[in-house]
Amino acid sequence: MDASRQRGLLVSRFRINPPLVKPSRLTSKSAGGVGKDLSSGWVVNFAVGCSFGCPFCYVDYIWKGFGRAKFGPVVDLKWGDYLLLPSNLIEAIRATPWEKWSDVEVLMSSTHDPFLPQLVEGAMKILEAALPKGVKFCIQTRSPLVARSIPLLSRYREQVRLQVSIATMDKQFARLIEPRVAPPESRLNLLRKAKDAGLKVGVIIAPVFPSVLQRPDWRSDMEEIFEELAEIGPDFVYGESLHIRGMNVVYLKEVLGVEIGHKGQSKFDWEAGRWFEELVGRYKLKGTWWYEYGRGSGSVVDNRRDHIASTTS
């Protein structure tokens, strides 16, 4: 693979195999998934790696465990230091029978942000090919660059829900755990624009960190997010605690100066989930906490007024 360095980021190419739509377990348990209603059991991933490089991300664990055979030692680099782009994306888009997934919801994306600066054009081309064929999308991103797609998405608003991830409202803490991501306020403004355009919008409050020196009061931090969301009125809110996977505990120690291990995570997951559910009720929103450690039902809590339409599952 030809490779180049862009401001410390190793950018290389690979050939992607059509069809671009692949099975995903990020769907309901009734559909054979893990209970995360982010698709009908399908996903479009079209890159390897992610230039955002958030130290908490456990996709790094996936590539380091299963990606070496196909992509080589590049995946052994630090998360955020490599990004593999498809050399044949247009060819793969044309070879994907999009009509096969008409009226089926597909997640974009699960192993990278689909609206990285290097991927915006490719994401748009995928949407331009798939939406007219009736494919539905749950677009999951931390990137305000998705705003470029709002005119397109609004033409197919019944087929789209646009979701952003927000981990914290604390600006200094955000710089540590999301160093290359636009501030949370930018993502909230994106939601407002999308909502004004008539799109279904959602939020994943994740990952919720336990108390650390740089942001000791996680409860107030989560409530501050809910205060913002109550004004916007998203169609759905999900929540999830920090998951310890592979190297992310090492990356987090580098930026936070303390190791966040498995000890106490089960209790924290339970406490954070209960606080999330309390806030969902207090701010009259609809939401689900994804319990990692088996405690709690993870059931939907819906306290919104009846006139607010629910998110399509």
C-alpha cells in the first residue's frame, strides 16, 4: 500500500470489497443484535482507522486484534496515527446493489467517523447513491462537517436520522479526551441546524467517565448536557459509560495521568445509568442507557410529550 504522512497521520490506501453494506450487531436484541438500536442489522464502514484518535475509543482494540492479517503492521500504530482510505470507493459504490437494502436502516459508521475531513466526499457519494434507492440511514458522527450533507438529507428526511456523540460539556476535559474533535457546542449547533431542516436527530452521551481530577463531577456534567438537549428536543438520547478495551486504558493514562481500570466500573455503570434515567424523566426526553455490565434492563424511558415523534428504529 502506498502511504504518506499528513501532519503526523499515516494515510494509506486499500481496496474495499463490495457490497459496501455489511451485517452489524448494533441492532435490537430481537433482531439478533446487542441491544443498540442503531440500525436494522447493517452497517457501512469505508475506512480503517480514524484521524480523530480519541483515546477512549475501543475500535483500536478491534483492529489490533483482527486487522493485522489484512492490513499489516500499520494497525499497530497508536490509535489516531493511521487512516486507510479506499482506493476504489466509486467502483465499490457502483457495485453495491443498494435496492437490496431499500426500506432497511443502515448505520454509517461503526468503526470510524464517516465525516472525517478525509471522508466527507466519500460519505456524500455513498448517500447520493443509496438514498434514492430507498436505503435508510442512521448517521453517527462527532464531526460538524456533516452539515454539508443537510440539504441532501433533508430531501430524504423520512429515511434519515442524524446522531452526534457528546462525552462532556467541560471544554478543558474535552480537549483531553477528544483532542481533534470540534467542541461539544459545535455538535449541539449541528443538531439545531439538522432539526430546523426537519431531520430526526439523536444524541449518544458517551463515553461517560467516572470522576477524574480534570472533571470530578460527572453528574453535573451529564446534567449540563441534558440542559442543552432539553432546548433542542432530540428525538432520542442514548447513554453509555466508558468501556475498558485493549489499549484505551494506556492511552487514557497518558492524557489523564491516572489509570482507569475495570475495578469499580460495574458500580459506576449502574450509577451512571440510573442518573441518566433520572435526567431523562426530569427533562422530558426519550432515552436508553446501554448497560455494559449486565445490571439494569436498558429499557426505553420515554417522558416526552406525545407530539414529539419518536426515532425510527
